[in-house]
Amino acid sequence: MSLVTDSLAALDSRIDSASKVYEDEEQSLQTFTAAVNAQYSPRIVELLRIVKALSHSPTSDQRLQPESIERLILLSGLTERANPAASEAEEDGGEGDEEDPQLLAAAQLENDVEWLLLGKATVQTYGLVMQTFLDQIIPLNDDIWYWDDILHSYSYSCLYTVQSSPLRMWAWTSDIYHDSALRLQRLSQRMIWDNTTQHGRNQEADTEGQAPPDEEADNATTISFDTHTWIRTSLPRTLSIPWRRFYSIVRESIAERAIKDLRRRVMSPVDLSRSEARRKRDHLQRVKATTATGLGMLMSEGFDWSTTNPATQGGDLLGWRGALDRTVSLMDTLLQNVATSADPQISEFENRVITSVQEDPEVTVNHEEFYTAEKTSFLARRLLTILQQRIPSHVTEFSALRNEHGRPSKLVRYWLPGITLIASSSTILRILFRRQDEIINWMRELGKTTRDFYLNWVVEPVRKIIATIRHDTTSEIAIMSRDSLKADRESLERMVVDFALDKPDIAVGASSITEKQIADIRAKVREGDVTPILKAYEKDLRQPFVGAIRGDLVRALLVQIQKTKVDLEVAISGIDALLKSQELVFGFLGLTPGVLVSLAVFRYLATIFGGREGLRRSQKARRSVRVLRKIHRILSEVGKGQPLSYQESGLLFCEVHVLRNLSQGVLPSDIGREFVEDLGDLANVRSVETGEKIVERVRWAYPEVWK
């Protein structure tokens, strides 16, 4: 729901309570209609049905369209009572029935229901006018920002000069054309007049008679100077003018135009564009201020019960009916003056509108007139005039004003890149045609690369992670075979034992070796101790050539090489065990690049093909902060202790309306209701101090909106 909808719901409730049509305040319209249906005429029942259709539903954000309101007003038959004479006849015919209380009660009830119907229709029309003003103020901000950007940037000013150069050339050419056409018309007129005069002289010489001068003047005045008529009738004669004379006329037109535009020739084209932008911006700012003032007056003065004196003019009945009458007059006056106001000051516009409403002869000040049929009929016809003429006329005038002073159309802004694209289209197509095989190959390779990337870096790592979680033996990470270390260690053990058996004197220092000593050697080899080999190696190093010839030195070296291989495999097995313990971590690390690249691509594609159906949350938050800043600025410009003017009230209502639309879908439902309540208080605030307190509360109570 919007602020306009909330205002309509409140006004609709006020009309129901002020009309006093229902006998019980808690009685629903449906129950009351059923009771009336059993007692009164079908006319009242039909009016109540229309009242129900015009009533605003507090649970719905849908407002009636102008066509629906018009149809319901016409369906009520109030506009068909044409003149007061018919009303007097009805009153005279009813004087004989004054003694029938039931007929008097029915007539009174019918009049009350008619006013209730007009009240509902006025509320709906009031909402349409408010929404029209709101929809016009918000786009004006965008146009004003556009001209501000041009004025604050010299490069933008140069760009606008280039963009608008065809329009300037067209305007200059049109002026030269019309001026030359006017000169050719005058020349053709003189030629025709000379021919006519010569013909008259010849006739005078033949007949010795002459027409009176006034007749000649009358004949001369019958010549048409319309451009299209001149082209159709006098152009053939003008073609006989020498071309030299024609060019002379065109040059004279250009020279006179240059003298008139001497001031423009002093200024550069960029300065002229900046001057035009400044003029259009100032005009839009004046229109925005006028529209905001109209919105503020509609909010403050519309449906104002307090401007009548209930004690002297009929109590509450005249109060709400008089407010209804003045509200219709106010809407009519605003719609006729907002878009076409030429007042240099906003105060003059306010005084003119207030004076027009106060001096409106059609606004009723007499209590008895509210009971006449012609009053309701006139008010219904005036509402129809607003719906059928005033609102469409206002929208048309505003659209024309914005087309003239708003930012240029897309054709003006993008004609240069469009022409560049069209001019280079043949070259682009020729390049594409020549390289179509390469382009197709690029597309094919791109698709293959994308597929391989997805399979190798997304699907395969995920499959390995799942296998690791399920302890699949085929998925274990290993940098060496499982039984390689065991075989090499047993080979080393056999080598050392065989060496000890062949050389017991070196291994154990005796001529023979026992089984126990062999077992001890095996145990030491498993722990990495190959002392017998090292002793033989040390002994052979004393006589290396002898040991090499005998083969003991070479054998000792080969056993040590096997020992080094076993030590290396032991180290590698430790690293292998470490990798197996962190196998799941490495699996996720392998999946991370593929997932990050896939997410980036998906987000980019979603941004391109997802459409612009709304701002993202970060953009909404950023714009909400700027709107709150505008609200605070509006309140800061008002002096302390002074009420808000009509213009400030309208601008404040507009910014609060924008802020409420931006907050939709951001806050939870329970917090959202509190936020809407605070914004409603802010939109209807009348003092600066109260407004600043509400702004501060909104700022700290709802951080979700600003983040």
C-alpha cells in the first residue's frame, strides 16, 4: 500500500462517520442496504450499491480508474437533473406530501445517500489528482539532474552541443525558408500589382475609363498571402524571377537573420547550449515547485472541516458537505493552473488559487442549498468535468511542457552512435562474412573448453570428494605403491644377513655365526642399523684397490645404496601418510577454483539476462539514504517554530512516498508495519521539530533499510 492509499482509506472513513447515514456507527454498509431494501424505494438501494462500489477497501492497494468513477457517477443519475426548474417542480409537487412522515424520511435519506455517494466519488477523484501530481514530480527530478550534469561538466556541455546540432540547424533553416518565402510572396505581389496596373492603364487608354481607387484597393486586398495558397497559385509566376534575384533574396534573409542573432554569434555554440540548458532547468524547477505547492495545498486544504463555522452554518452537516464542495473547487482550480502557471513567485500562485476558491460562485455557503437536488446534480457534473476534461488536459499540458523543457529524446541523444553504427554496418558484415569459419571455430572451441572445464574442475573434484567421504580405496591419494617399502626392506635384510654369513669375522668377530646373532642382525636392519656392512666398508677403505679386486668394497657400496633407497622410501611413506590424513581438505581445495569461476559466470549472466525489474538491495539502500537526506534537508530549510509551507509539505510527501516504495520487501512484516506508521506520521507532519524527531527515529530504528 502507498501513502495515497492510506490517505484515501482515512478520508473514506471520515466521510462514513460524518455523513450519519448509518443509524449505528458499527453497522456495515451491506447490513444497512439490506434494511433499506425492505423499507424504501429501489432508487435508494441502487444508490447504496454505487456507494459500495465507490468505497475504498482498506486492505487493497487498488484504486478505481477514472473510467470506473465516471461510469458509476453516470449510473447514479445525478447528472441527468438538468435545471433548477425541475427541482422546484419536484418541491412543489412534494408540498402536498409534507404530512406523510415516511415520504419525508425517504426524501431525506435519498438526499443523504446522494451526498454520501458524492463524498465517495470525491475521495476517489482526490486520490487520482494526488497520484497525478506525484507521478509528475518524480520524473521532473530526473530531468533537472540531467541539466545539472550538463551545466556542471564542460565535456557534457560539448556532447549536448553535438547532439542538438541537427535541431539547431533545422530551426535555422526553417527560419530562413519562411523568411525567404515571405519575401518571394511580396515580390510576386508586386509583380501581380504591376501587371494589374499596366492592364488598367491599357484599358483606360482604350475606354478612357478608370476604376475608382477604392475598388483597386479592394481588388488588391483580395490577394491571399497564405504560404500554401501562394505556393499553389503564385509560385508558377514567381518561377519567372531570375535565379540571381532568387539568390539575392535568400542572401538578404540570411543577412537579416545574422543581424538579429548578433548576440548568439558573439557566444560560442557550447555557451549557447549551456544557456539553453540553464533556461530549461530553471523552468523545470519552477514547474516542480508549482506542482509541489499544488500537492501541498491539496493535502492541507482538501477535506478541511475547520474552515466552516458549524455554530452558524448548519453544524457538522455543513462542515463536511461544505468541505466536499470546496475540495472539488480546489481540485478544479489546481488542475487548470498548475501546469500553466506564469507566476514568478510561489506565494503569488498560492494567493491566486486561494482567492479563486474563495470567490468561486459555485461554492455553496448557504445551509439550505445542500438539501436541493440541483446542488448534488451540479457537484456530480463538476466531478465529471474534472475526470473527463481537467485531468486529461492537465496531463497533456504537462507532457507537452516536459517534452519542450525536459531532457531530449533518445533519438536526439543517440543519433550520432546510431549513424556511426549504420555507416560501419557494411564493414562489420564484410569482416564477419570473411572470418565466419574462424568465428565458428572460436565458438566451437569455446564450447569445448567450457565443457572440459566443467567436467574436469567441477564434476570430477565433486566425485572424488564423495568417494573420499565414503572411504573408497580407489580414491586414496598416494605418491608410492603400497608394498614397495616392504619389499625393499626385506631385500636389504637379506643382503646384510648374507654378507654376515659370508664374512662372520667382520660381522661378529668370530669364524662362525649363530642363529641368535643372525636374529639380532635382522632386528637391527629393520631399525636401520647396518653395522656389519659399515665395518667391512671401513676395512676395505684402507686398501681400496685390494678390496675392489676381491669385491668386498663393491658389495658394501651396493648394500649401502639399497640402504639409502630404503631410507628414502621411509620418508616418502611419511609424506604419503600425511597426504592421506588431509585427503578431504585437498579435495575441497581442488574444487574451489571451479566453484568460484562458475559462480562468477552465473552471476554475470544473471545480471545480463535477469532484466531490470528492480534495484538490488544495495542500490535500494544507497538510494534510501539519499532520499532520507532530502527529507532532512527540506525540514532544515524551514525556520524553527514555523509551520511547513504548501511547497515544503508537497515535497516532503513526495520524498516520503519514494522512501516507502523503496522499503517494500526489505523489512519483515511486523517491522514493516511500524516503519509505514512512522512514515505516515512524517508525511503529515506540520512542525519542524516533530519532523526532525521522526527522521531521527526512522534512522536508528530501521538500520535494515540503510544497509
